[in-house]
Amino acid sequence: TSAPTFSNTPPSSDLPTSDPPLRTALVGPANRKREITRLPTWLQTPIPNSPNYKRIKADLRGLNLHTVCEEARCPNINDCWGGSDKSAATATIMLMGDTCTRGCRFCSVKTSRAPPPLDPHEPEHTAEALKRWGLGYVVLTSVDRDDLADGGARHFAETVRKIKDKAPGMLVEALTGDYAGDLGMVDLVAESGLDVYAHNVETVEELTPTVRDRRAGFRQSLRVLERAKGAREAMITKTSVMLGLGETEEQLWEMLRELRKVDVDVVTFGQYMQPTKRHMPVHTYVTPTVFETWRQRALDMGFLYCASGPLVRSSYKAGEAFIENVIKKRNGRRDVTMVKDLAEISKGASILS
């Protein structure tokens, strides 16, 4: 497999080129040396070991809960779990177990055609754990469960309702699958009391068949986001995209245009990082300044908020802080529209890791 390159986009007058070059090294036996690209400095993160990180991990294990932070090997786990104040920590809870029925080529979550049955106590346990932590904003996500008739939508919706019952002031973001295109299940989750509905397109339309599971689809994801937007007044919708998979600049432009057509409010860009050698290789290490360019482009197109940086992930806590502020302002000032609030928050909001 060829080593990742520095950029795969065609020359553009507004793409900055001031980032340092990637470092390479020769590895292998003397007679079979090959060149590899070293991990850029902007993608290197510390090994998590703080007391708060250990406390959160112990809480999760005690309640038999799983997080996408661990299962997907997120590089931000030290940042999100390791703060000095536990109330400021962010843990993205992964519902319905740790085994997915799909096998996307970028994802390290384990897969099976027949995962274990759902834990009927999980909604209650999840709500109790979150109430105990006292978080202001929580992200719920789940594995795909194509083995269930409803894809797990009722279980997801019940978890949201339990959280709102126990902690009415807690803001809830739901990052869901596509429910195999069943839009009635999208309605069920969207109407459960959540504040932000997120569903990830992951990549551009042209790369979707090789990046995502064959049961997923770019157009299907657009329909999910469009339906969620119409399910409840003032619903905030959100999607996330990985860069570095071989996408072109024009493909990214077209993807953003399609997202705007269905009124997606928030988009995030992050660097794809190969979790194991069995997964898709990194095609490109995208630089921080190129991420900043796409952030500006997204805002110019009318997205109300964009987080963009090498280490940004769909549930990165810095992005949640901005959205939390937006929702609280919207709830506290009925005379000011959500659009105005979001636009105000996003002016100059920049997340570069």
C-alpha cells in the first residue's frame, strides 16, 4: 500500500500551503527498504492516565456501559475525559452493546451478524450514570442493529426519555444510524425529547461504497437528516465528515451543497486515522490550515457552525460547548431566533487541534 500523501486536492488559490512538510523514514531489511510517512506532530496525543479519566472509566464499567470514545479508539479521549473538573468532561455513550451488525472499512468497532440481545436495563442505567456525573451536555450514539426490526430506535428513544426525566436540564445529542432507511424510526428518535439530531455521512458520495458498509448510502443519509430536521420545530441537525480518504476538492464542494439542500445546521471535519492494519489506509494527511479553509468555506455556504481540525471528531467536546451555548440562549430568549444565536456563536469559532 502506498504511503499517505500530504494533499490530494488540486491547486486552489485559497488553500494555504504554509504547513510543514511531512516527515518520512525508511524501514525494513537492508535489501528491502521502504519509505513510510511518520504520524504528523499535529496528530500526536498523550496517553490517557489522569485521575478523572480513571474515575469515568470505573463508573462506566460499574454500570456496564460502553463508549464510542474507547471502542473507536478516539484520539481525544484524554482531552474529553481528563479535565480537572468532572462536570466538564464529555463521554459519548454507545448504546445497544459494543457489537455492530455492519462492517465499515474505517471503523474499529467489532462486528457480528447476530450481536447479543439488548439490555432492557440500559436506558435506566445510562440515565442514572449521567445524572450522577452532572454533565450539562451528553452525546448518545449506538452500534447499528440491523438484526432488530426497528434497528434499536425504540431503545434509543427510551434512553433519551429516561435522561430527560432524571435530568431535565441536561442537553442530549443523539448520533444515530440510518435505520436501514426507515424514516418512521427517525421520527421516533427525533421526537423523544433530544436537542440535537446527528447522523454522519462520513465521506463524499463517490467514496461511500468503498468506505461505508454496503447497506449504508449517501442519499439514504441525506434523507435521514432531512427527516430529522422536519420532525420537530427548531431541531438542530449535524453531520460529520472524515478527510484523508482520497476525496477531491470538487467532491467535497458537492457534498456540502447537498447537505445545505436539506438544511443541515452543523458540519464537522476531522482527519481519518487508520485504527488497525486491517482497515482502510490513510490516503492523505490533511494539514491544519487546509482544515481551517474548509471551516471558512462551510460557514460561507450558510452552515451555522463548523468544527474543523485534524483531531476533531463528531462528538468532540469543544464543538458541544458551542452548541450547548446556542441551545441555552435559544431556550432563555424566546424573542431571538435560533438562527441568529447560531450565527453569532459561529463567528470566529475555530477548532484546530
